[in-house]
Amino acid sequence: MTVATAYSAPLSAPVTAAPDGLRHDWSEAEVEALFALPFNDLLFQAQTIHRQTFDANRIQISRLLSIKTGKCPEDCKYCPQSAHYDTGIEKEDLLEVQTVLDSALAAKESGASRFCMGAAWKGPGKDFNQVLRMVEGVKALGLETCASLGKLTAEQAKQLKVAGLDYYNHNIDTSPEHYKDIITTRTFEDRLDTLGHVREAGLKVCSGGIVGMGEKTDDRAKMLQTLANMEQHPDSVPINLLIKVPGTPLDGVEDTDPFDFIRTVAVARITMPHSYVRLSAGRQAMSDEMQALCFLAGANSMFCGERLLTANNPSPDQDKSLFGRLGLKPEGM
């Protein structure tokens, strides 16, 4: 099977390339056909495509900090920070600017090239100016900046751009059809509207989804189809493995087959060849072997640090050991 197969429709549908040389017209049948490939064939295609754009042995490292924790008004069924569920998460007000800058400097010194700030908000409110100062300060440290603050207006996106924000994270989470079973306080279209404001402001888009929320393979295919068919592919595509938190409605959902997760990573790489594909939440539950297969499938970005917002994450020493065993190095080092 050749690399070209990944870009050829399994049916008779015409295949076109946009001015950027990438496809933005994937059909649901095409994406589902990729998921159905034999595992070895899928990973071969993904790794071959990956090497056409990226250094296969370099991983972009990001650090994520919760700058405002808990009591979020959204009802996302996977989220321990939702005010709708009793998960034992303590509410914390927005951090002081200097506290965030100290964390950013420590992240840079540990090898991170991007610093991400997440706030449990439906959207920015009265403390938005304080967040803008955080962005300015982190940018001044020489780090790439990323924020996840919920729903944005066009004006808020422009203000973040002026402050020095590079990336804005706003995941679509799942397929349009499965979305209503996961979140009711914000529509799928709301998320797309925010991503549109982000692009129009000149910010880079970080948008992906979560695997393991009771969705079917066609939901994963539709999620990736939605992202891959955007006028411009997301610059970063986080692929999260659900962390089942006691107290959330998804606590008892069936475990995800590791191979199904790796397939999702591989299809993301094939359909969005120039995007960074990031291993995000859920790495604590992944074996070293599973993570290695994700890298082989085209993942080339990850969150490092012992905490991801409110969840545990492998320690920097664990990641350093894994990188050493696999011959991987952080991007930029």
C-alpha cells in the first residue's frame, strides 16, 4: 500500500487539494475506511506521511497550568471542574500574574516550548484583563503562549492576539451527533463560532477531542472529518483519552481499547499532515508501549508536568526516561 492511498477516496468521489496542498474535503466514508485498515497498514501510512513534514524523533513539549479552577457552569460530562457534579475539586480563584509567570519560567527551564493557561470558565469575564497580562508576561519569557478560556467573542480574540497569544485551545470534543449526549450548556455550533473568531483574529487554532466517552468509531471519524475539513487545519490537534473521574456521569463508561486510541492518532495524522498531533489527557493510564505506538502513529506533541489542570500526569523523570529509551528529543533542543 502506497502513501498515495491515504489521499485517494475508497469510493468514486473526486479528490481535490486546496492551495495549501492539503485536503479539506474528506468524506465520512473515506475517514471510516482509514479506521478500518489493518493496524500495521494504518501505522505505516501515518508514519510515512508524518516523516514528509516533521522530524520523527522530535516531540514538541507543552506545559499546562490551571489558572482558575472549579465551579465551571458548563455541564461537560467528562469534566471534574463542572459545578454540576460533586467531584471533590476545590474552587480556586484566578491566580496572580506573578504566580503564573513563575510557573512559566519553571516550565521553560524544564524544556517546554509552549505554556498553556486554562481557566474553568464558560467564557472570559471581569478578570479578562488579568489574563491578558499573563499572556504578555509569558510571551516576554520567550515561550509560545496558549490559552483555553471557553467561548470567545471576536473582540476578545483580537485582544488576546494583541497581548501576544499564539494559540487558542477550544476542543470540539466529539462528533456533532454525539456531542449533545456529552454537553447541553453549549452547542457544537458555539464551539465552531469561537474557532472562527480565533482564526479571524490571526491566532493559531488548537482543537481536538476526547476518545473513550462512549462514542462509536463513526463518531471518532466524524470528529476528525470536521477538523480536517476546516478551511485551515488546526495547528495543533490534541487527542485526549478520557480520565474517568468519580462523580462525573462518565465515571463508569467502558474502558477504551488502546489500539482504538492509537488508530485515532494515526487517522488524525493522515488527514491533517501538517498539524501537531498532541497526546494530552490520559497519559497517566498509558503504558510506555502504548505511548511509543502513538509516536509511531504520528503524535509529535505532548503535555509534560505532573499535573494537567486537575489530573495527574507522568512525572518529568518518567518522560525523560521514555524519551531516552526511544531516542526522542524535545523540539528545539
